[in-house]
Amino acid sequence: MTLDTKIEPAKNLAVDTVGTMAVVVGPSGAGKDTLMNLAARHFAGRPDVHFVRRVITREGDAGNEDHKAVSDADFDAMQHAGAFVVSWEAHGLKYGIPADVARELAQGNLVIANGSRSALHHFQTAFPRLKVINITARREVLAERLMARGRESREDVLKRLERSSLTVQGNYDVADIDNSGTLEEAERAIISVLEKLIGK
């Protein structure tokens, strides 16, 4: 998938981080947000597991993700002040991972962030201990889910899926989770991956 992406390099991250950053990526329709929400509920109350609340230039009630909504101007000001360890642009929106995740990592905790495959090389630069969790589904499943949203025509959906890759390109430590089946199966899979990272 080709994205209009501009990514800023890492800032303000402690070099002695000992925790692991798990970044969750995947194509539209794979169920990434849903699985992250289920995982967050599973690990609720765990002081050694931290889910990142991203800063995004969209309305607070838009999407299926709890995020901090800001204007473009406020985002730019935060970025200039070094408020983000990684930031990028995609689909006309700006996304930022707050720099305070460094505190969680310095304490040896597991940090989970919603990311983007196009930004992974900058996540790798910012976080010495990085695990990529790639949520995927069969193309026909993705097509059904995307068409159910009613935002694109069938032709547009199929064209987008033809252009996109379901795999992560590059030299990363990747766990692939196929969410083509039941949600319960995929939920167990992501929880299993995260549990293995705790305390690493």
C-alpha cells in the first residue's frame, strides 16, 4: 500500500531502555484496533504492561481507538517541542507516539503501540527492543470487511487490496496473526505473543 508518509526521527528516548516495544501493524480490515482493545482489557491493571495512547489529528470519537485528538497546529507545536518519539503522516492524518513511553521502557515494562508498516524503520531506530505484531487476514475476508464499512466501492476495495502487501517487509522480529477465523482465536494469539514479551 502506498501512503503519503512523513516520519520524524526519534527524540528524547533514553538509550538505556530495557523494556520491549511491541508495535501492532496490519492492513485496513484486519481487525487491529479490535484485537488491541481486547488485549488491553485482558492486561488491565498490570503495572508492567502499558498501552500507548496515540496523539492523532482527528476527532476524539472517530475510529475504534482511544486517542488524544489535537489540531494540526497543536500537533506541529508538540512535534517541535519533542513531544513524540516517533511521528508520521498517513491518509491525511498525523500520528504521534508520546516520548514519555521512555519511562515505561526504562522500568523494563512492555509497551504496546498501534503503528504503521510504513513507519517501522523509525520505530526500530527509536526502540532497541522491538517486536512487530502483524495482524492480517485473507484478502477475501479483508474485502468483505472493507465493503461492509460502505466507504469505498467494491472496485476501489479490490484495487487497494491488489496493491497492498499482507506481510511486513524488512529485517524485523515479526509475529504474524491471521484474523480470518474467529475473534476468540485471534485474541488468544495476540495475548500469547504479548505474554511471552513480558519481563524480557
